[in-house]
Amino acid sequence: MARKKEVRKGLTYGAFSTQRKNAQARNIAFNFTYDTWLAWWEQALSTLGPDAKRGLRLGEYMMCRFKDQGVYEPGNVYAGTCAQNQHDIAPDKRPSSENMKARWAAYKAAGGACWLEDKRGDAHPKSKAVITPAGRFGSIALAAEAYNITRQGGFYKVKRGEWKLE
């Protein structure tokens, strides 16, 4: 019976493993075993109420580090929403449009390319061809790359009518 409770609350070994791997990929120590992680979540969710659930959707809770610093360990984490977690990020480390443009430019300078280039734009079933002042592109992402802006910036240009979908 306890197993169904774990699955219903999103407290599976797979969820633990994914969180641990994500922390390792971000070079953040994860000092929980599955048993301590499970006990921490059960205590945190019971404190938050009977409908509290772990997850990434709106209204669900995630494991957040205080001030977004330090390691993942029982004394340095709290259960919070995505909005609460974003508030913990220092303002100078929050992604901004200028920061994203700089990261995209650095990625391109290092030889990176738009992931849609492999799909040849028009050949991809979800791509939308776009007409810009510089010509026709097989997708908004490819046009955005040519203009050295983010893909979202390309979508805004379409929305404002600066670029036309074919």
C-alpha cells in the first residue's frame, strides 16, 4: 500500500535518480540517499497539506536550495514552487534577453548550429517557413539564427508582422 502512495505523490526511485543526475550535471553535490530523500519529501509534503504534490507543474513542489547556493542535503533545502525557486536566484544570474543573446553568439562562435539545420527546415514536419527581408528560410529558428537573435525573438517578429509565415 505504501508503494501506491509513493507513486501517487511522485516519489519514485526514478524521480530520485533523475534529480540526482540533474544535480551532478550542474556540478552540485547531492547528499541524499533514496531513503533520506523519500523521508524528506514525505515530511515536507505532509507539512504542506494533503493535496501537496512533488513535480514541475504549476502548484507542485520542488526541492529548492536556500539562496540557490550550496549542496542538496537535508539542512540546505526546502520544498517550494517554481516561482519561489526562481526568486532565490541572484538577480545578476537570472537569464535576461541580453544574456541569452550573448550565450547564443558564443555558442555559434564555437561552431554550434541551430538544431533544425540537420532537419533542413522544410523537411521537418513541424517547421514553418518564413519570409524575411533577407529572403525565405525553412523555419523561424533558421531565420532567427541568420539574424543572430533567439528563436523566441523570431516568433515575436512573426507575431508583430515583421516576418510573414509562408
